[in-house]
Amino acid sequence: MTARKPRYSKEEMERRGTEIYESKIRSQVEEGNHGRIVAIDIETEAFEMADETLEAVKRLYDRVPDAQPWILRIGHRAVFRFPRIVFHND
């Protein structure tokens, strides 16, 4: 297994990934793919889409082995959703 290390700060990854998605990818993928995952290489602008995060990233690494992936869920502000936990004081 190849050890991959980020070459950018989290802030730079987010900035570049979001910019690429909004300017070049969104119009290609948004219709009919709500909730799917997009993995974007912030250096080459290559992207892959899948139903699961790991699959999208794996496909991206298969195409661009040295990718710096930024991951988005189409139509959502966050990739993951945490369940709501309700505590009762009985």
C-alpha cells in the first residue's frame, strides 16, 4: 500500500476543491446524482463519482496515483451526516 501525504493545508484543499467543483464539475454531475460522492484531484482537476466515499477515492487514485483528493457530496454541504442523538432525563 502506498503511503500518501497531503501537500496542502486543509484550508487550501477546501478552497481549491470547492472552486474546481463550482466552476468546472458541478454542471456536469449535479442533475440526477443528488447524494452521490465526488472525489476531485485539486492539482489535475480530474474527478470520479461513486455512491460511497472510498470507491470514489479509489477510482481517482486508479486514474491519478498521486492525487490530492477533495471529497464532496452532491447537493449537500457536508460529506457525512451524523445521526441526531436524543438524551432523555428520566
